[in-house]
Amino acid sequence: MSAPGADGTVSFEPRIIAFVCNWCTYTGADLAGTSRLPMAPNVRIIRLPCTGRIDTLFILKAFERGADGVIVSGCHPADCHYTSGNYHARRRFAIFRELMEFVGIDPRRVTFSWVSASEGGKWAEVVNGTTERVRQLGPFETYPGRVRSAGE
Amino acid sequence: MFVLRVNSMQDLKELSKKLLEQKQVSAILGYEHGRRGPRPVFVTEVADCERLVFDHRCVHNLAAYLSPRRTLVAQLGRLAVVVKACDARAVAGLIRESQLKREDVVLIGVRCGGVVRDPNGAEQLSADNVAPRCLECDKREPALADHLVGEPKPPPPGSASRDARLSEIEALSPGERLTLWTSLLSRCTRCHACRQVCPMCFCERCIADKTQPTWIETSPHARGNLAWHLTRALHLAGRCVNCGECERACPAHIPLGLLNRKVARVVAERYGYRVTDDPSTPTPIGAYRLDDEQEFIQ
């Protein structure tokens, strides 16, 4: 969290981790970049082979290590490079999302999306939308055992 | 099927003797009286069959001993196991997930009208001492069994289902829920009793034991509380047999059953899946449908 600005308001820049699949969303994010689409600089991308590789522990680890929001994104249904990885991920995250909500992790902090390689514009929307939403929610300091600063 | 008699314990003893004498099995895994109520016992001698008992205090899920990781149990040879309806669901789970072959075990099904929370004391089963998960169970006898003993039992007394508590928690705000669970889970010492006692937790190497990298903090630090308990509940999605052993084994009295119950309800609502003692049904987490609901995905 930043220091109070000149007008006394506290500006908070959320730290957001994006777990994306190599084949669709990472390429889509690349397209957004090369297209020079305006995007919030708050998102750090971690590239994985497939959404099927994204363990729910990745999300929790991100929160533990100081993330305020998480994006999980991959290929649209029927487009998975490995045929069915995203279908398996969809079930896993559907259950995990409700469990997460049940223990009090605000589901607005975690965005799930399908972004294809040609959807650079959609990726920019996902990034900007998530950043704005998490900025409203504030830092996730209530996550149990969260590290105080990035280097800790 | 074994012939029914009025005295269920006598039935159990005679059947066990027969199985051992005819060398159908080399040991019976059942319950005997202990200082703090019934406890698990392996009976290998015909004469010891007299020690076998079964009543409403036999809470343990003996299917946990059938995991292939229990190599000492495997050395005993072919086992006959006393199973309640919930225990039979665990045996079915082990068969379904290729951890056990059906022909490697003889199942002695017992009719069950619910068990108590604590096997110590409690001569009578009452609405005050019945295990909450038994009120969610409508199976008075297992379908997956080679023999069935005991007289038919009525449903357990009481009506205090955990669903009321679930609704209470769901009605709270996200912040209040996080405060509640942070406080409940802060008692966790990461002793992993919930994992050791669980018949469905049979991974050769648990992710909680891996330290390079450390996905789940191994020391009793707040950092790993959500990571461990959410992962445990999620890995049991569509697999938890609702035997309540994790909650009973927990020395910190964390209501782990609430997390399991929540996941079971999500799986039932989203995928129409209920855990049964039919080993041929696939688990929902290992399967998918092209038209699964995805209202939460942008």
C-alpha cells in the first residue's frame, strides 16, 4: 500500500498474479501487448502449459505471498491444446471457487476467464476489470499468515 | 448371505469363526471392547472370535486399514472386514480408484442405526450423543457386502443436521466467514491426524509432506492453515464417504466435517453426484461433461 498522496487519499495499487495457459491466453496477452492496448501494469503473468496444470494451491500460494488478486485463464472449451485440460480445470475451479467463498475468500479477488490467442482485447478487459475490482476491495491483508512485504 | 439371528454379536462371532476355520480369510478386522469403548482389532485365531463386538459405539472406519500403503496389514493376507454402510462406501472408493481388488477382501456388513460421537461411555444412543454425520445418512445397511449380520435398526435419533450450521455460515459476510475460519483453523497443529485416519487419503507421498517446494507450510503457522484444509477438502471432492473420522481424530476439534459437507453439497448440486458403495461409478473430479456449468468464467 502506498503512502498518502498530496490530497490525503491513500492510493492502493493491487498486486495481481495471472496463471495462464501457454497456447491461448499467453498468446492472447502477447497480442494485447504488441497491439499496444492500454492495460493496468498490476498483473504479473505466470505461464503454464495448460489450465489443467494450474493447481488450486497456486492461487492460495499467491495470496500467502502477498497477492491481492489472482487471474486464471486458458483456452476456450473445445480449444484445449491437450484436448481436455480445460474441462478438468473447469470442474476443479468450480468446486474450489465455492469452497473458497465458504471460508471467506472474496470470489471477486479471483477471476476465471477463457481468452483465446486472437482475443487481445478481451485480455486487456480481464486485466483492467480485475485490477479495478481488486483496487476497490483493498489489500488482502486478512489472508491468514500473509507475508508483510514482498521480500519477507 | 448368512442366516439372521436375533443376537447380532453372536452372528458376527459365528460367521468369523466359520471364515477363519474354512481358511477363507487369514484375519478378521473388527471391533473389540477396550478401556475407552470399542476399538479396532485383528483376530487371527478362531478362539479369539469371541472378542468381536459391534454396537453403536463402533465409530472407527476400518476401511482405512485396507489402503495399500498399510504394508503390515497387507502381510496378514486376505482379510474379512466388519463394515457399516459408510465404511462400505470407503471400500468401494478404494476399489473404484484401483487401490484394492474386490476379491481380496471379504466384507461383513453390519446393520447400523447410527453411532455415537465418542466411543467412550454412552450406553444408549440418543439425540444428544449421536454423531451429526449419521443424521445425514439414510443407509441402514451396506449394499456392498458378502455377508450381512445384525437385526434391522431404526434411523438414528435426533435431527440436528450440519446443514443448519452450513446455512448459518453461508449467511455471514465474506469478512466474517474469513474471521471465523481463520480462528477455527488457527488451532491446527498440522499433526495430519485427519489425513492418517482418512480411508480415502492414500497418496504414497502427500503434497503436505513435500518441502521442495513447500506448497503447504509444514509448521503450525497460520500461513498453511487454509492451504492444508482447503486442499484436503478439495482432494476429497466426490470421494469423501462422510464417515466423520477426520473430525473425530482431530485433537484440536476443528469442524472438518463442515468443509467436507460443503464440498459434497457443491458436487451434488453441480454434477448430481452422490458417493455410493457402487465401485463402478466414476468420480466427478476425474470426469467432465462438455456442457458443464461455467457461469463463473468470464
